[in-house]
Amino acid sequence: MSTDYTPETIQVGPPPKTLRQRRPHLLPGWVLKATMAVSGALWVTFVAIHLFGNLKVFQGADDFNGYAAWLRAA
């Protein structure tokens, strides 16, 4: 059994042809992170408002109908 390993026969990592250069973004990283934070905050607000509205079901028909009328008016 031969153990003649040379640097050319030992491969560490993926083959060279599978390596790709990442394309740089057109915007800086802080702009992308700020956009993600703002859109996440808007999404959480949207979900919280709808959760609050759906919980009106447990307060009775009058409260739920008032919420429905508020949605139609808004």
C-alpha cells in the first residue's frame, strides 16, 4: 500500500470550478438591514392589528360588528 501523497493529489474543499464569486449588491449592507427591519416591523404591526380584531369575537357580537364597521369605514 502506497501513501505517496503530494500537494496536487490532496484536495481540501470543493473543486475549483464550483467556486463562484459573489456578486456585490448595489446597495450597502446597512441599507438592506434597515429595509429588512422596517418591513419586519410593519409585518408584526399588521399581524398584531388583525390578531386584536379577531379576538373581538370573544367580546360579543356588538363589539365584533363595531370592529367590522370600523374596517369598512377605514
